[in-house]
Amino acid sequence: MSSTSPRPAPDADAQAIAELYANCYGELVAYLRRLCADHGQAEDLAQEAGMRLIAQARREAIAKPRAFLFHVATNLARDQLRRRMVSDAYAGDGDYEDGGGFAPGADHIATVQEDVARVSAALNTLTPRARDVLVLARIHGHTQKEIADRLNLQPKTVENHLTRALAQLGAALAGRRRQ
């Protein structure tokens, strides 16, 4: 998203950003609650989005801070939903002991190990640069701008690497599932 410019924001701008966040907080929580259906989680995501907005504003001026805030919040909610879907999918596969704890069976463990091996093999098919971009974005949660700065790339190049890496990874995993 190109709503930022390279010059640092003065303290007055950072204060204005913090005030904008405070003014949008209720609306942001309501929006996130509709996305994730959990008020506590919506508040946590709103707080994380606000912290990222303020941190970004300290690094550089943000042309459209409200749009940036809601964009970051949407991405955080989407990532949380993905994690919950994966967690729910694997939680449903296990057996429960008398004590109520999760006790995965041998078949569940084998399936997870196969999945890990498939993902690892698919990651190894990526170019080193694409793998670095994917890991920084999806594992470490860096923005494309942060990755571009860290790897000394143009933001559009990061976007292209990420898009190709995800497509290649998806194709490799889908192809192996059919075998």
C-alpha cells in the first residue's frame, strides 16, 4: 500500500495520529468484531493495529492514516482467522483423554509430520529471495515496506516476490496432495 511517504513525521503529526487512533477506536473495534465475532479479540487487534500505525508514523509520514489503520486491522484479523482455522482443523483431529486435555493420536502426529515435510519441501523449491520475503511477511509479520527496507528492494519487487512465492508454494502443495 503506497499511503506513506519517505519523510519522517514531526512530533505534532505523531500526536495527531495518536488522536486519530483514539477517535477511531470504537469504530475500529466494531468493525473488527464483525470480522472476528469476538469482542475481546477485536479489542486486541484494534490495539495492535493502533500500535503499528503509531510506530509507522514515527518512521515516516502517512498520507492517509485512517485508511492505513483499517488496512492494517483488516490484515491482522485475516491472519488471526487463518491461524484459528488451522488450529480448529487440527484440534478436531485428535482424541481427548479423560482429563479433558488434547492427546493427539499416532495418525494425527503422522499427518502433521507429513504436512510439515510437504511445506518444507515446497519452501525449498523457492528462490532464496522469494523464501526470505515469504518468511519475513508470513512468519515474522513484517509489512512489504519493512521487507523492502530490510532487503534493500523496491516495495513493488517485494510484492512480486511474495505473490510468486505464494502461488508457487500453493501449486507445490496442491500437486503433492493429489498424489
